[in-house]
Amino acid sequence: MIAELIIPIETLRGQLRKDGYYFRMYKGKQIVQRCPSRKGHVKTEAEQANQERFIEKYRKRKPTDARL
């Protein structure tokens, strides 16, 4: 759905409320879209493997206590 905003607001990005809709710009137009629902989604083996690789590569480790 294309949204027409009032004058003081030029663009919106993201969710305003937790009502299931978000705003974005697409080809110079303001778009309102329903948020995708992942309820009931079961990860495939490939998705699980990708997530584990990502965690291993990018996870933040807690700093060790240097006072000991």
C-alpha cells in the first residue's frame, strides 16, 4: 500500500507500533507493508547450519577478568 504522509513528515522507516505493519521507501515512494510472520516456522538443516556458522564467526566473547 502506498502511503501519503502529511507535510512535516517526509519519510518513515521501520515499525511505529507493534501492530504488524512497517514503513519503508521503495523507488521514491513511501510503502506500508505487513510484517512477515515467522510463527510456526521450523528451521531447515541448511538454516540451522548457517545460523551456527554465523554465531561461531561473529559472537561476542566476554572479556576475561584481568584482575585475577
